[in-house]
Amino acid sequence: MGASSMLTLRASIESELVGRIIPFWQTLRDDRRGGYFGHMDWDLVLRPGADKATVLTSRILWLFSTAAANLGRPDLLEEARHAYRFLVRHCFDPADGAVIWSVRPDGTWSDTTKQAYAQAFAIFGLAAYHEASGETEPLEIATGLFDLLEGAFLTPTGYTEALDRDLRPAANDKLSENGVLASRTMNTLLHVFEAYCGLLMAGGDRPRLERSIRWILDVFANQVYNPQARRLDVFFDSDMRPLLDMQSFGHDIEAAWMFGWGVALLDDPGLARTFEAISTDLVASVHSRAYRSGALAFESVCGEVNTRRHWWVQAEGMVSFQAAAAKADGGLASEYRLVAEQLWRYLEGHFFDARPGGEWYWEVDVDGRPVPGLPVVSAWKCPYHSGRACLKMMAELGALEPSYVAR
């Protein structure tokens, strides 16, 4: 990528973040009942009566905290504070310190399931808010969630996915799909890893966090990573036996850059070599199997590729190919940089919603046409992937300090 092309790309990414993504999520602020509205339909109709998911609230907290710190925006720190207040006042169960899955618009409890995945994102958002604000309470609360995950959710084979209100095992229907009900998932393990790394960066208990992070990495290297299939297996039973022949291209490409970030925090050259090899394999696998016509397919199940394109897969792919290019040689480095740029151009051309009040579409088909009916905002449609991808790329391209890393 030439200097001129790099500057153009950087300007485009920065413009998208500050001109569309951040303003869109600011409009979702609920000043009457607190927090941020939890659902907007495909037709851009806001549903103020919809539940507010804890994962979405945590991701909004993360976006505004991270953007405030990196862009020097006090107004965004106030947005983060607004999300923080709602999260701590309404989404926690005071009986055990866990976050529940969702609340009603006024903050009363709706779904009291306690997912490991939701605890992880609450930690990640709280750690980012602590760093942005300097307040000690968020770090203390995040540390309490770490204790809870290690005490109530951790088993010899991984983290229990779901517990009920009384911390008894519950069905993992929220993070299972494709006809399986998984007792363990790669997705949850990846985001617990991410949360612990974020908490470590924010000043959490280093010895305990390092032990837990190393344990998670061992599970990834020896049980989740499938070197024969060149992928991370996705769904597992309680003994960590894979349940489905599946490759999630989005999670593989997200994990590829995330492993490098997290392992670098541990200052362990041997571990770094192990995960550099795994990440290199995952990037090459996704490149050969999923990258077509400037975009990434969604997943492959039993050998059948779902060719639809999701917003978050393109965003994570851009970050990961850019990161992989920095470590590759010669022609491969050039190819990966080109892929990263093409993924951004594909997002520009097919995912950016030009309708007044729009943000990004969730999904487009193989021909680049938006798939109608999918929400613009939901428990899962969030600013975390898009906002982070912009901030990461701005750092890679010189618009932010390199110390940005993942947040």
C-alpha cells in the first residue's frame, strides 16, 4: 500500500468512526430511563419497549470509553458514564455479583440467565471505563466478576456457559446454533480471554490473571485449535469433544489477531511462537476458504459454505489481515495489506447504510445486497466490532498512538 493510498484509507476510516458510528450510537441514549435503547428495526424504527441486553450495554460502554480515551473526547466519556451507571445499577444481581442477560427498558429484570459470555463483556467494558475515567470502582467491580467466573463458572474442561439466577447449570441456548446445544463454546472462551487481557491491561491482579490467561491459551492450543482442519472448533460437549464439523471464519480471523495481542502481554517468547504459528495458519485458512470478490464468507458447516457476508466478519478480517501483513514477508505481506484495504472498500460499498439515521447493515448476500429484516440494533448488533476495527486501523495507519493495542 503506497503512502497516498494509506492516507486515503486512514481518512476514510476515521471519517466513518467519528461521522457515522459514534453519532449513531449517541442517538440511542435513553435519558429518561437510563442506558441506551436496545433495539432498532431494519426500517430504522426504534423500539423503546425492547429489553436492554447486558452484552449490548457493556459493548456501548466499551466503545464510548475507548473512543473517549483515544480521541480525547470528554463528551464521549460522559456517554460512557451514562452506560456505566445503568449497567451497575440495573444489570447486576446483588446476591452474587453476577450480571444477568437482559433488563426491561426501565431496568427491572427480564432474563436472569447468567452467561459466562455476558460476564466477560461486562469485565471488558468496565476495564475500558476504568482506564478512560480513572475511577477505581469499575476496576473493583470487574475484579469481582473475574472472581465469579473463576469460582462459579470455571470447570476442569472450560467455563460453564450458562447458569440460572441461583448459579445452577442452565441450558446454553443463547450461544448454541446449527442444531447443537453446546456445553462449551469457542466463542465464550475467546471473549473470556479477551476480558482477562483487558483487565490485566487496566491494572488487575497480574499473577492471578496471568495464570488464568495461560490456562485458557493451553485449552486453545491443545483442544480448540484443530491443526488438521486448520481452524478453531466451535461447539463442544462438557468434556471438550467437538460437536459439529464447522469453521466460523469470523471467529477464526478475530482470534488470529487477538491471540497476538493477548500473548504479548505475557512476555513469553515460547508462547508467542506457538500462537504466532496458530494465528498464521488461521489467517491463511480463512484467506483460502472464505475470501472471495473482496469479502469474507460467514462460516462453513459440514463442508457447506454460507456465502452471506456479516458486518463483523469483514471488520475483524480487515484488522487481522492488516496485522498479519506486518509479520509476513514479500508478496504475502502485500497481498494481506490489499485484502485489508479491499475489505474496507467492501464495507464502504455494501454495508454502510446511507439512509438518514442509519449505521451499518448486519448482512449482505453474495451479490452485496443488504438482507432485509435484520435489526440495525439488537442484543447482538452492536458497535463493538465496527468501532474497534476503526480504532485499530487508525492506530495501524498512524492516526493514533501505537500503544492503543486492542482498546
